[in-house]
Amino acid sequence: MTPKAETRADARRWQDVRARAMDAKFDADRRRVGERVAVSFRWLFLIVLAVLNNVTTVTSAEARGTVDVLLAAWAVMNVAVNVLLARGYQPGKQFSLSTMSLDIFFATGLVYLSDGFSSPFFLALFLAVITNAVRFGAAACVISALVISFIYLFVGGSFTPANFTTDPNATIGKVFLFLVVALATGYMTR
């Protein structure tokens, strides 16, 4: 190999290394911004859900305590994420997947522990859809909306023909809304 060819090969390798480093930096910045936006949305939803639970009469006195505990645990998770981000933590893909899973877990818990299909806390599932769009983009958001729809039908509603016939239009409408919100927010975040 001639010295000129070696110099060109070294220059290409150096460009590849720089390009990978820039991609990693941009990816980390994008993830940090996505997590910050998710934290903001999470606070908004937590406040609305807490007001819905404690000010209105949609839940019984027994269920209020359980929902408040779950909302408090979710708020603690949000504070921990907020502190990590404020200290300069660069979230990776595993961190984003973990916070996504916790959002889905807490939202599903709210639906499951309240009235299933008739639960007003199905709004919490929209939080998971919206924050997934911010973190991962349109395609991943639609996939997560399908998973959340499945969870809503089979966990929150204990999907049986008897439960489904209580109000199939509203149930199908909610699943449709999960997908529409996923598409809209996913494409807006692009």
C-alpha cells in the first residue's frame, strides 16, 4: 500500500470515528430532551389524575387510598428521573425503556385497581403513549399503543364477552384513540 493510500485510509477511519462520536452525542442529547419532556408530561398527568381521584366522586373512598399510593409511587419515580437528569445523567436506550415500562406499569395498575373499562384512569395510558412518541418516535409509539391497547382490553377490562358488551363502542373508541394519539404525537415529534 502506498503512503498516499494509507493516509486516505487513516483519514476515512478518523472520519468514521468522528461520525460515530457525533451520532452518539446527538443520540444522548435527543434522549435527554425526550426524557425531560416525558417528565413534564408525567407531572401534568399526575396532577390531573390526583385531582380526578381526590376532588371528584368517580372513585370510592377505599379505592382513593389505593390510587393515591400508586400515584405517590409514580411521583417518586418522576422525582428520581428529574434529579438524575438535573445532575447531567445521559440516559441511554435501557434507561428510556425502563421509564417507559414503569409508565405502562403504573398506568395499567391505575386502570386495574379502579373500575377497569369504566375507570376514568384510562387517561394514564395516554401518558405512556405520548411519552413513548417523544422518546422513541412514530413507529415505536404505534407499537407501544398496540401493546397498551392489548393491556387495556385484557388487563384493565378482563376482556370477556360479558364485560365487553357493557359498552363496546366506548371500549373500541378508547383503543382507537390510543392509536390516533400515537400516530399524531409520533409524527409531530419527528
